[in-house]
Amino acid sequence: MATPARSDAQRNILVLGASFAGISTAHYLLKHYIPKLPNSSSYRIVLVSPSLHAMCRQACPRALISDHFFDQSKLFVSISDQFKQYPKENFLFLQGAVTAISTTETVAFHSLIVATGASTPSPLFGFNSGDKDSLRAGWEPFRKALPSAKKIVIAGGGPAGIETAAELGEYFNGRAGLFSKSKQNVEITVVCGAERILPALRPGLANKAEKMLAKLGVTVVKSIRVFELEPAGAGEDFDKLTSRATIRLNNGQDIDADLYIPATGAQPNTSFLPSHLLGADGRIMVNSQTFRVPDIARLYAIGDCSAAFRPAVHNIAAAIPTLAANINRDLLIAEGTQTNIPDDREFKEDTRETQMVPIGTKGGVGAFMGWAFPSWAVWLLKGRDYWLWTTPALWSGKQWNKAS
Ligand SMILES: Cc1cc2nc3c(=O)[nH]c(=O)nc-3n(C[C@H](O)[C@H](O)[C@H](O)COP(=O)(O)OP(=O)(O)OC[C@H]3O[C@@H](n4cnc5c(N)ncnc54)[C@H](O)[C@@H]3O)c2cc1C
Ligand SMILES: *[C@@H]1O[C@H](CO)[C@@H](O)[C@H](O)[C@H]1NC(C)=O
Ligand SMILES: *[C@@H]1O[C@H](CO)[C@@H](O)[C@H](O)[C@H]1NC(C)=O
């Protein structure tokens, strides 16, 4: 990635991926730094995304069951609409996916911010490779298969697996009454590889979640992994999304499922980058304080595609001002004529126990900055609408009106 000569009229700042990380970075730069750069009109943010929409991905565990749960116009929002507020010369949206980037050839960008996130093995939990339509192409057959499902198996004891199990449990089996056991119309099993579910929370909260799940007819098996699937690709490939499957476990047991949902490890979308920039898990090795990719001028990575911090929206939101300040610093240095270059900023992840896990539409378990929250507070913050109350300000950039 040789630096284009400074006489290049247009200075493109490429942002790859338009979700929490990419959209927020673009807004922050456009609001606080681009207008103050020398010859501001020569700087252009080019936001690249295969999808025309941004979506509240956290809502997927409930949204996949039915469109009735959420206002669809809030769940999916047009990306380009969010950027109409800025001067035309400073912003361009490009629909497409980047397939290859070489760090040796000269390319027509001045800075590059990689924010391509991660894809889930199940296509029910995000855009993975496409747009709203590809997500719906998974949701539709899944919804059609729900009425005849009697046994559902979910792999993964993290929040996505647990939330999905709880939503399906409540949908099918309702709430157990005070004195009655749950109706258990549909058998739902979570296969959790770890010794306990929800490893980001203290054991007491995980145990509480398990008890709440039991009331919704959800059984959790722990320290057991899915070893093999018959047919292979069940629950992952679009043509086998609703295939009846036999799930072979690593304890030798087989379980059958009418629907199988893999809710295990997400894969970072980084295959277009040279492998020497990636760690063993495929995430971009980035300086976790500055978000710069070492040794390459003006290359940055942020969000789930990077190894900078644990994948969560609150971490991304906390990191954006630092990333943007450092991009600005590097742009000023590249101008070559600037004095008064601001200092580097350094990020430090808040690693206190923070995670909210709704268990159905009425409550849940969670903690915030090390404090356990009661079930009703988890409902109020997240379980009500899976954070949909927070996304309008993020997508529109209002969240970033004030510099911090
Ligand atoms: C089911 C589920 C529930 C979750 N719940 C929570 C929660 O409650 N709280 C929380 O904090 N976090 C939650 N998370 C995690 C959270 O969704 C992620 O941390 C967040 O979405 C990461 O944002 P991002 O911008 O880094 O990437 P992503 O949201 O993954 O978006 C990346 C974007 O980049 C695009 N892209 C991919 N490849 C390319 C390419 N080659 N070229 C151009 N564009 C590309 C993709 O299409 C996508 O739009 C959840 C995740 C899942 C799957
Ligand atoms: C400012 O940028 C424009 C391109 O947007 C370019 O044509 C012009 O020469 C630049 N002016 C200066 C003084 O660099
Ligand atoms: C993201 O990665 C997944 C596999 O991990 C792949 O199937 C998908 O096509 C990638 N998406 C984009 C937009 O490159």
C-alpha cells in the first residue's frame, strides 16, 4: 500500500463494512475531523458494504421467529440515508464486497479502515455474505418449518445460543405457571461445549439462566460438543437450513433434530487481507490501544474483524473516538505542512463483567460493569426490544454529535 503522491487531488478514506464499527467511524470522522482538515473538500469517506442496510443484529434471536416482534423499518435502515447530512464531496457509499487487498501495490486510497465484522455459521444471525434479502432467505424457510418442529437442537452456550433457545422456548412452550411444569410442546436442547453456559458472566448468573430456561422447556447439556452432523452442512447451508439432522456428540451419543441451529463461534470476514496480517483465529492483528495495523501507514481495523477487544457493540462504541482521533492525527501528519499535531490517543478496554442476556420477552440475566442486574432491569435495557431503542442514534450519527 504505497502512499499516493500528495498532489493526488482526491484523498479517499476507505471504510470497509457498514455496521456498528464502519458506520460509527464514518460519522465520527465526518462530524469532528474532516471539516477541520486543510482543503477539507479533498477528503472523501468511501463506505463500502455488500448491504444497502444496517441492521440491529442483536435482535436476530427474536426477529428470526416472526416479523411481528419488531418494527421492520427500525430493524433495517438505509445506510445512504444516514449520510445525506454531510457535504456530497465528503462522502460516497459503494455497494459491494472487497475481495482482495494487496499491501504492496499502489491503490487509490489514502487511508483504509477495515470494519468487516464476523459471520456466524448459521445464516439466521446476520448478513454474512449479502443483504436483508439473504437474511430473509434464511428466515422464511425457518419460519415455515417451525409449526411442524418437535425437536430443536441449538449448538453453543454463549448469548446467541441461549437467547435463541429462550425465544423459541417461550414461543412454543409458553411460561410455566406458578404450580405447573412447562407445557413442553417442543423439545429444545442446547449443546454447550463448555462446563457452563454464558462464560462471560459469573457462575451464579449462568445458573439462574439455566433455571429460567428450564421453565421454558429448554434443556442444557454441558461439556459436550457436536462432533459430526448428518447431513453435513445442516443448519448452515441454505439448502439444508431446515433439514432434519442427526447430531453426533463427542460422547458417542446421537440426537435427532427437526431443526438444528449452530450458534457457535463467528468467523471474522478477513479473507481478502494478506494472511500475515491475521492471527490464528483469522482476526486482524492490530495495536489494541491505537487500532493501527503495525508497519502499514494509515491502515486500521476495528470491531469484530479485529483482535483489539472482545466482540461487543459497547466496546466498539467506546473505541470509536480513539480510533478517529488517531486517524485524524495520521492525516495531519500526511499533509506534511501541519504544525500542532495532536498526540496519539490510547484505548483501554473495560473488562469488567458486562453482558445482558434476555431469557424470553419477560426477563433475563445480566451484569453491567461488574454489577449483577435483576431480571426486570435486563428486560428494561435489552429484553424489551434487543437494543433496538439504541440503534437509531448510532445509525444516524446523533450518538456522535459531541466529541469525546
Ligand atoms: C445473534 C447475535 C447477537 C448479538 N448480541 C449482542 C448484544 O446483545 N450486545 C453486544 O454488544 N453484541 C452483540 N453481538 C455482537 C455484535 O453484533 C457485534 O459485536 C457487532 O455486530 C460487530 O459489529 P461490526 O461493525 O464489527 O461487524 P458486523 O456487525 O459483523 O458487520 C460487518 C459488516 O461488514 C460487511 N462486510 C463483510 N465482509 C465485507 C467485505 N469483504 N467488504 C465489505 N463489507 C464487508 C458485512 O456485510 C457487515 O455488514 C451479537 C451478535 C450476534 C451474532
Ligand atoms: C483541494 O482539493 C481539490 C480536490 O478536491 C483539488 O482540486 C485542489 O487542488 C486542492 N487544493 C489545494 C490547495 O490543495
Ligand atoms: C464473510 O465470511 C464468510 C465465511 O466466513 C463468507 O461466507 C462470506 O462470503 C464473507 N462475506 C463477505 C461479504 O465477504
